[in-house]
Amino acid sequence: MENDTRTTDVEKRKRVFSGIQPTGTLTLGNYIGALRNFPILQQEYDCVYSVVDMHAITVRQDPAALRKACLKMMSLYLAVGLDPEKTLIYFQSHVSGHAELGWILDCFTYMGELNRMTQFKDKSAKHADNINAGLFTYPVLMAADILLYQTDLVPIGADQKQHLELARDIAQRFNAVYGDVFVVPDGFFQKVGARVMSLQEPTKKMSKSDPEETYIAMLDDKDTIRRKIKRAVTDSEADVRFDPENKPGISNLMSILSVLSGMSLEEITSVYGTSGYGRFKDAVAESVIEALTPIQERYNQIITDKAYLQKVMTEGAEKASYISRKTLGKVRRKVGLAALQL
Ligand code: ATP
Ligand code: LTN
């Protein structure tokens, strides 16, 4: 394959790329929609997972808190079972190719396309005092992240579908002019749980930038998890049945239980259908606790091992830079930027 930039030992495996912003605490939505799939995919694919710190600064961040959040994010990657021997883990800002390719792709993206992005509209409303150009071109940097690594598959939550479509459009547009430079990526979505909803407003996605009681954080303790699920908004009926339109709260909790326990939605209805919301909510809470406790235990060990984190970070940056340089070199040649002969 002419445009393959992969190293020989993993030549035949398809590449997976995804990124998570190191902002706030990760939620159960991040876990179910994206992170949970990351270690599953590492068995079969050549995976690259980034802590997308440059995306995070589209919103004003406290510098010390951001540095800490990046290490926490990487520790969570490791705690869910990512193995740095098999999988590349690195910080986006350590590979300058993201910003470089981002700029080049800016020149292949239309204002009209970016104007249609719903995340931009939502974030502009939330941060009306700081609607910066980075927030506007955020999806182009995301496209650069993905295309830089010649990615085949991108595991993401449903809220990122529009951004992935844009990345595909940009890749196809570029390829139409210059030949097959980029692999055109596909999204990888959960069948159930691609959009975990807020516990308090179950018609909105669960988001870490909303108030505490609306989400479960991956690092919440057992009692907090039980309390938040007990207080989750449901409805005035009593039957546990999947009907997202009329019963968004119950349907959301059913999806969570289904993904985490492996039970189908039908099985959940047959077991909890008429037993009352209390018993059903207890089962949801226990499934969340069972999923998160081992991750939390590993996380608490990893986060204290600064030397190990440093090693993973440095090696990841080196490997990622190597892969990205190949794509970037080709892109530069294609668009006519002169090579520097040293
Ligand atoms: P914010 O909540 O501040 O808008 P975010 O959580 O959407 O941020 P990221 O941390 O970068 O942003 O998201 C990481 C991954 O988690 C993405 O793949 C995203 O699609 C997924 N994700 C986020 N929220 C949910 C959710 N409620 N349900 C399912 N997947 C989600
Ligand atoms: N835009 C995503 C985070 C993100 C990402 C990526 C996801 C940045 N770059 C590349 C997948 C692939 C978000 O807001 N959740």
C-alpha cells in the first residue's frame, strides 16, 4: 500500500486512533462511549491513543491543573488496560505534526462546514466570553490527528460523528487533488451506549462540564455512585422498558446496565420489568461499581509512579513523531512546500 506509514511488524493490522481531552474528570459517558473500547481494540488493531491537550486549550485552562489532568488522563488509559508495549500512548502537544497538518488542512476546509458543527455552537454558547478561532477550527485539528496516522478506525461516542464525517470529507477532498495521500477513516461506535445521557436531564448527553450530580465520574467512590444513580431522574410509571422517547431516564440506565453487565435490553426488561425502579437502580449502581472499582485500584497505583508515566510519555512521543513525519513529509511534497536540504 503506497500510503502506508506503518512499521513492518504491524504492517497488516489496521490502525485505530482516538483521543480524549484532559479536561475535568472523565465520566461514565466517556468510559462507555469510547475508553472502554480502547483496550478491546488493542488485541486486534495497531492502536494509537492520544491525550489531546491542544484541543483542551480551546477553553481557558489553569496551567498547573492542565498538566496534572494530562498525567491523570494517561494513567486512566493505562488503568483501563492499555499496554504501552502493544499500543502507542502519547500527548498530542509532543508531536508538532498535529499543529502543522492542522494548518494545512485548514486550507482545505470551508467556513461553511465549520459553521455547521454542533459542538462549536454548544461550546460557543457555554463560553460566550471566549469564542476563539481555535474553538472554531477544533474539528480540523481533530481531522489532522486522525489523518496523520493513516487511521482506518476511530472509536468515539455518537457526539463526535459529525466531526468524523468532516475528517472523511477533508481526506477525500485532499485525495481528489493529490492522489491517495490519506486513508479515509471509519467511525467505530457502540451499538448501545454510544450516547450516555445526563442523570438529571436524560435528553442531554452526560458531560463532564455540567454539574456534579448529572454525571458519574470514573473515579467516584461507591457511595457517590449509589447516591447519584438513586437520584437519577426517571418518570412516574413503574415499568422498566426501553423507550428513549417517552422514558429517557430509564432507557439511559438500561443502556448503562446492558453495556456493563452484558445483558440485552430484553433480558433487563424480563428481569426488572415489574420489580420497581428501586431494585433496578440498585442493579445499575452495582454494575457501575463492579466495572469501575478495578480501574480505580489500578489508577491509584499508576498515578503515583511518576518515573513510569514519564517513560511511557517519552517513548510514546518518539514513536508517534516517527509515524507522523512520514505522512507529513508526503503532504508537504504534495502541496508544494519546498524540502529543506540540511
Ligand atoms: P465535554 O463533556 O466537556 O463536552 P467530552 O467528554 O465530550 O467533553 P472528550 O473528553 O474529548 O470530550 O470525549 C472523549 C470521548 O468520549 C469522545 O469519543 C466522546 O465521543 C465520548 N463521549 C463523551 N461524552 C459521551 C457520552 N455522554 N456518551 C458517550 N460517549 C461520550
Ligand atoms: N473531539 C473529540 C476529542 C478528539 C478526538 C480526536 C477523538 C480530539 N481529537 C481524534 C477521536 C480522534 C471530543 O471532543 N470528544
